[in-house]
Amino acid sequence: MIEKLPVSNDIAKAHMRLKKWLIPTPVLESEILNERANSRVLIKAESLQYTGTFKIRGALNRLLQLSQQQLSLGVVAFSSGNHAQGVAMAAKWLGIKATIVMPKDSPQIKQNNTRILGAKVILYDRFKEDREDIAKKISQKTGSVVIPSFDHSDIISGQGTVGLETAQYAQAAGLKLDALCCPCGGGGLIAGCSLSIKTVFKECQIFSVEPEAYDDTKRSLKANERLLVRGHPSTICDALMSPTPGVLTFEINRKALAGGYTVTDEQAAHAVAFAARYLKLVLEPSGAVALATVLEGRMKSFDTVAIILSGANIDHMDYLKILEDYPEP
């Protein structure tokens, strides 16, 4: 049985709950990008959010609704790094303990930032161990509450405030938003954004964007059932390596999304370099996949398109290598 799905009103409540805590990240425009995309592109720079990612929205929205008894026992989460930082920062703000289960091969910047924020980090081998099982055992031993990275109504509602802010910007500017491209791992961000944006722009077409090796949402949408990525294919988009859509997120996305796109690692890296040169923004590859999609000209049939730049956490040597490889993006 599927748990209660969030609705647009849950996102509106989350927005009111979070607004005093978080940054209302800007919506930017670039003439060069508009020319290349052959569309007017609204750039939601969520990479400028606290912790450099949208994940703080869902994490904080969930923690703010826990009881004092639950908070006193702390929280535990599993993440490749961005949700880890979101949970760690939210826990720090609320003065509670946080334990994060992270893969050994997650970017060093994400591991370090999570520790700096005060969380206890437990590393695991993503090829041999089950992170959910590790987190579950910690929860059973300590009484701490597990904070899922995407498949929870409070998480989806918090992430959906990104879409709400984007829709409000477009509406205030007198624009009709025709399409949205959104990075997609487990599907929490795009599920929340689809609920909030379609409240304002009912005809807006919403597209997921995934790494080519992790196209589970794209394939699942076509099959109308949750499909799995087999094995552990490599990608530079480490934040989008969820092997299958969430139960709750897919229930929303299979009805709300118009379809899905994939990008190669090379296209994601090119978008990172483009953002640095022309947008003056630091992005990690996972955070740049929606930008990569419009740079490939896939949205040129739409007059006004919004894209979400979802994360900025990239190890500096990887960043410098991308900038060297794409000097004229």
C-alpha cells in the first residue's frame, strides 16, 4: 500500500515553514544560453542554496515536523553526499545528533562538508553493502529516526518549494512557463516541482533528466512501472545514481511527467564548463544535467523553459579537469 502522497497544499505549507530558514535562490537568465537553446530559459540557481544543493529543503522540512522526543534521539540518513549535507545542516540548526551513511567513493568535498557540519559519517562499500540496511540497524540500536533522501511526503514537499519559487517568479514576470527540465535521481525534486508548478501552469510539460547510465525513470515512464538499473555502472553524476525510482515519487511522476531525457557524462561536463564561463556558477555534473539538455537543443520547440541547477558540490581537481577539457564550452 502506497503511503499518503503529498499535494500542492503540502508544498505551500512547506514553503511557509522553510522561508525563514533558507535562501530564496535566484532565477537567472543568459542571452548566450537563450541563443544556444533557441528558447527563453529561466535558470533556477539552487546551487546557491545552503550546502550548495536543494537537499536542505526536504531534510529540514522533515526534521521540523518531528516530535521533541524523536529529535532527542537524533536522526540517521544514507546519501552519496548532498542529502547528507542537508540532513547534517538541519540537525546542526536544531541542535540534534545526525549519523550519515555514505559510500566510500563519494566525493571528498561531500564527506568533508558533512563532517564539518557536525554529523557522524559511516562509510560503506556501495558494491558490497546495503546502505538502507546499515541505516536501519543504526536506527534500531539508537532509536534515531531515518530520514529518507527522497521517498517521503515531507521530503518531496520540501523539495517542491524549488518549483514553487520558480513558478512564482515566472508568474510575476508575466511569463507562461511551457516546460521544465529537472535533474532526477530517486525523483523527489521533480515530483515536488511537478506538483507545485502545475498548480500555477497546468499545461507546463515536465521532463526528467538523468545520466545515460542511470535512465531508470525514463524507462519506467515508458513502461508505466518501476524499472531497475542493473549492476553499478559508472558516471560522473554521482548524485543521480539511484538504481530505481521511489515508490511515492514514481506514483506522482508517472502521471505528471511528459517524458524523460538522458545526457552523457561528456554532455554533463560540457554544461559544467558552460556554467562556469557564461553563468559564473559552480556546478557539479549532477547539478548540470538540465542545463546540458537545453544546450543540446532539445527544448527549442518551447518558448519559455525553466531548468533547475541542483548542486554545486564537486571536488576541486575534478572541476579543474573539466574546465581544462572544455576551454570554449
